[in-house]
Amino acid sequence: MKELIFATGNPFKFSIAQKALEGTDIVLIQQKLDLPEIQSEDGKEIASFSAKWGSNLLNKSIVVSDAGYYIEALNGFPGPFIKYINQWLTAEDLLRLMVGKENRNAFIKDCIAYCEPGGEPVCFFGNFKGTITYTKGAKGATPINEIFIPDGLTRPESEISNEERINFWKQDAVWRELAEYLAGR
């Protein structure tokens, strides 16, 4: 078994990763780190910088996850800045930006970066499509999950049980790709 630190304070993200890695020889250890998050329009740059910084700080191999929500009608806004948008805007604010927009398509770009101390990060990518609702769903963990319906689901994320959400998001192949990469080392 290989122990690997997942640098996240988000228990939901950690649960998804654990579920996705079931049946592999990787044991994830959750560690909350105050990692710097550089400002970039590229999720790979953000995750890579944080993973390298954290790995060198701890002198251990770590993995970091970064995701962005890209709304087509808003030219890809908010993209990788979703963390800040979720702090500053409500679901209603986001829906007001969509008034008069016919195109409700949105997608999530997911990047996980694995890094060993002194090494360069290795990144794995996922992409999920979905749509933006016309009305706010139930109160959720974040404003975006009150208005985003992933393809394959019929309700906003905020109206789906945590177990159902974890089982849905664990399908993201990035964690399996990481496991295959580590098994080949």
C-alpha cells in the first residue's frame, strides 16, 4: 500500500477521491494545508504550483486538486476563479448574469497534480459537462452547485444527497489515471 497525502480541507473532495481509488493500493491521507493559489486562467498552472510548493514544504509526495466551472454564455466565466466567485456572489447573482442567455451549457475542468519533493508535478485532467438552471435549487455548499446540473443528473448538485454526488463524481477518471501512473513507477 502506498500512502499519499491529498492536500485539501474539503471533506467532500476527499470522499470522492477515496471512493474513486477504492480497489487500488493507494491510501489517501487528508491534510489541510494553506497552499498558495496563484492567479491564472489555467487550472494546470494553479494545481501544479500548489502541488510543488506543498510537496517541498512537507518533503513528501502530495496530490492537489483544482477545478474550474466554465459557463459558455459568459465566455467561460468564472473558470478557475470559482473559489472566489462562490465567496463573493450568490446563486441569484450568477443567474442574473445569465438573464437573456439562451445557451445554458457549462462544464467543469478538473486537474489533479501529483508531485514528489524536488520533482516536477504530473497532471491528470477530467472534464464534466452540464447546464445552468433558470432558477436556484436548494441551498447548497456553494452558489454554483445550486445552479449547475451535471449531464446525467436531473437536478442541481445542491438537491442531490452527498452519497449520490460522491458516487457520481467518483467516475472522474483522473484518480484512476493517477493510480495507474503510480503503479507503473
